[in-house]
Amino acid sequence: MARVEPVVGEPAAVADLGGERALLVADVHAGIEVGLRYERGVELDSRADARRERLCDLVAETDADRLVVLGDLAHRIGAPDGDERDELETLITAVTDRVPMTLVEGNHDAGVAEAFSDDLDVIGAGGGVLGDTVAVCHGHTWPDLELLDADVVCMGHEHPQVRLEDAVGGSRVERAWLRGALDPAAFVEDGGYKEYGADPPELVVFPAFNERSGGTWVNVEGQSFLAPFLPAALPTGDAYLLDGTRLGEYRRV
């Protein structure tokens, strides 16, 4: 089985692709401060430098041969310009000076994929398979059928979070991983799949790398999932905090 192991304390994982070791992250949302200023009139100090430095540090700390971003490298939809483009260019250059970089195209990335096509390897919105065992997609659209041939499917887009309450009524929200057996019938549009017997791929839903990007509270009734195949494609699965704490069945946390 393919191994996709979270980096303890970080919204990132390392995948063994056979001849290559890849660092995987999702939903970097570079330029989010620019986007919030433009979209909502919210002024926040930029964390662009901290995000870039942490990403580069993780590449070094995990001894990765490649960085794979599972979609939404950028925050604003459309062609990046101004401060957002400058942030993206600096980030991409910093990473690719160290290792190659692959972008799985997310719903925010059409302009990024085009603008930086000479610097990035790009996998389309339907996803793809790396090293024959690890499938990757963003999750905003129905995935390609070939992803079901992998041992594990890694996706972003959902920004899963859990709302935790204490005994006196206080609460906090934490980013979380979701992991469990994938239901092939719910994963591919119109059930266009072949039978996989007792061993369907594992589905790993990544927390957002960017802590400012919000997300889906997976254990709060009434919250709507973003991916067209969730929660049906993950009928059972566990939630984990970034520090590795297993919370149990994600809808019963």
C-alpha cells in the first residue's frame, strides 16, 4: 500500500511515490490578505513571508524531492495580478529553486496555471496518479475514473475543521485530517466506476495549509460539504488533529 504520512503538527504530508518522495499540501491560498481586502474590505497584516518560509522549511525538513500542491495555490479566482502575483512569483521561485513543484489545478488556479506554466508541472482539475499508487485531485469537481486505480486518493478543497467544546461550554475550532475507505460509487459522477471488491482506495482529505482560509466544520450538523462527492464518498472515516490526535468517527466528534 502507498504510504501517505502526515507531518506531525503541520497541515502537510509526505508521500512515497516509489522513486520520489513528495511533500503534499493543500489550499495555500497565497494572496489571501489581498483577496480579503478586495472582497470584504478586511485589512490584515500579510503572512506571505511566514507561509513561504514554512513551506520551504518543510521541504527541507522532510527531505522531499518534490512539492505537490493539491489545488488553490492562489486565493483570488482568475489571473493573478498586483501584490498577489508578486507573492505567488516569490513563493514559486523560492520552492522551485529547491525542488520541482506540481500544482493540481483547483477552482482558484486557472489563472495561476496559465501564468506560471513554465515554472510548474500542472495536473488538470480531474486529478491524476503519481507513481502509480497515489492519486491527487483538488475536489471541486468530479474526479477522473483513473484515480480509483490508486491505493490512496489525496484531496484538498474542503478545509476540514472540527468544533471542540469543553465541559464549561467553551469551544474552539481546529483544522483536521479526514481519512477512511472511499466509496467508489459516490466518488465518480453517475456511478461510472468498476467494481473494486473489498479493498477500495483510502481517501485522505487534507486540512488547509493557510490557517486564515476558513473551512467546513465536519462535526457540526447542518454544515454543507463543498466537494460534489462528499460526504457520500467518505461514509465512515476518522478525524485527526494536526498533532496526530485521533478524534474518532468524524461525524461523531
